[in-house]
Amino acid sequence: MKKIAIIFTGGTISMTVDERLKAAIPAMDGTKIMSMVTNIDQIATLETVDFGKYPGPHMNPQRMMKLKALVKEKLAQPSIDGVVITHGTDNLEETAFLLDLTLPAGKPVVVVGAMRNGSELGYDGPSNLSAAICTAIHPESYGRGVLVVLNDEVNSAREVTKTHTMALDTFKSLDFGPIGIVDQQDVIFYRKGLYPSLFLETDGIEPDVHLLKAVSGMDSRLIDYLVTTGAKGIVIEAMGRGNVPPGMMPGIKKAIKNNIPIVIVSRCPKGRVLGTYGYEGGGADLEKAGAILVNTLNGQKARIQLMLVLALVSEIQQIKTYFM
């Protein structure tokens, strides 16, 4: 049988309701969670590692990089055939994408979580975890980059996003759906991931990168504040095809003049940005000013990528080559 390392980081999958607080908090360690995953020892040998009991929002970029180092260490062990990571769902896609960018494709790495805690009816943690282990041992999972498994669906870390605050099928790849499904113990892959993998060989990360959403009538005040306080990078979720209100342009130009990269994505959940419009604040105007238009990443993933790229290069023209 294949041997899988399971790294427990916390999240809803580890939570139960605290009677004093009347709210869910991380309480279960890996041993407790695994005790509810029945018969899994019949298909895989497991090694459990307790990384922490962090709710999703407590997993900051520095902890993500420590997790990456641990995963890399496990993957390097000849006896380990793959790694499964439990994680809070609020920012699971960010950690999964960071791992996808910083780990070379090879042995399977699967990130999993739960939408219901251990005190709720229909706790989905054990079923999701068993599906993740089935995916990690499947031979066709090799070389696909980091995968995300919940609700018996397999998604690429590059494509997937959380779409609903409570639904069990919240994680979706919006363009073409999941790359596969888990059917009992079998994994059926429908297709390859849409996008070519980018590998960033770095152990560093620049945390001082910020995400703004463009809205009607927005001006430059927030951008000016970030420039003044020493921000190292700014991602803007622009309107539609990649356009911003004209009042934002002075701040954008000021940031770029100060060698602070401005990365433009769309606030729309589907479709790519492009320099189609030439009016003030349009995509073509942003490109002319030196902003970096990024095709299909959402804001939170573009921010993760920029944080990692800034650990490697610092000039805007160099940064741009990592977003082509």
C-alpha cells in the first residue's frame, strides 16, 4: 500500500462547538479526526502530523511558507508517496495556490477541508478526508500539481475558488468544472488543468502586498496611503475587462513611479482582462501607465503570486515576466 502523510493545520474540519462560547473552535487533533475515517487503513498507510489548529483566517503567508517547507520535506522522503493537508476553507484556495507555485509537480499534494464542524449534523470532514486520501494514492494524480478535494470533486489549485459561504459544493472551477471526481474508492479524471504551471523556487515571501477592489467613483486615496506607508505591491480587482475609475489613475501612476507594481485582475468571477479600452482608466490606459494586466487569476491568488515573485525580483519589468 502507498504511504500518505496527512498534515493537520486546523480549520472547520478540526472544530467542535465550545459549550461555553456557543460557537465552533478548533478542538480536534489529527488522531481524533482520523478515528472517524473508517476503513481507510485498508487502502493506504498513513503518517499523521499536527502542524497546528489554525482557523483559516489565522493562516498567514508566513505560516503558509512554513507549511510549504514541511510538505517539501515530506515529499523528499522516499517512503512517502503523497501528502494530504487539512485546512480551513476561508482561504484554502490561497494556501493551495501558494503550494502549487512553490512545489514542483510530482508526488500528489491534496488540500482538503470541511464546511460543517464536528458538532453539526452531516459533518463532512471524514468523507472529504477519505476522498482526499483516495486521490493522493491514485496513480493519475501524479504530476498534476496541487489538487483540492471536497464534496467528492477534484479541482486544480490554479482554477478553484470558494463560491458559497455554507454549501458543501462551495469549491468550484468556474470555467470548465472539476478536473475529476471521487467515486467510492476510485478517482476519475476528466481533463488536465487549463493553465500551464508556474514554478517559483523561493523560500521567501513579501507580506506587504495589498488587494483593493475598484468601485464606482473610487479615487486614489487608498493607493496614496499604501504608497506613503511603504507597500511593496498592490493588486486591484478592476471592473469588467480590466478598467478603473479615472480618479484612481493618479495614484496608480504614482505607485508605478515609486517602483510599486500594480497588478490588474477583474472583479468578475469569469473571463480575462485585456487592454481593450483606451479611455482614461481603461485597460489600454493602465497598460500604458505600466500596470500589469493578468489574464484569469482572481484577486487573492494574484496577490499570493505577487508576494512570491517579490521575493525573487524587485523591478516592475522583471515582475511582469512572471505574469505573462
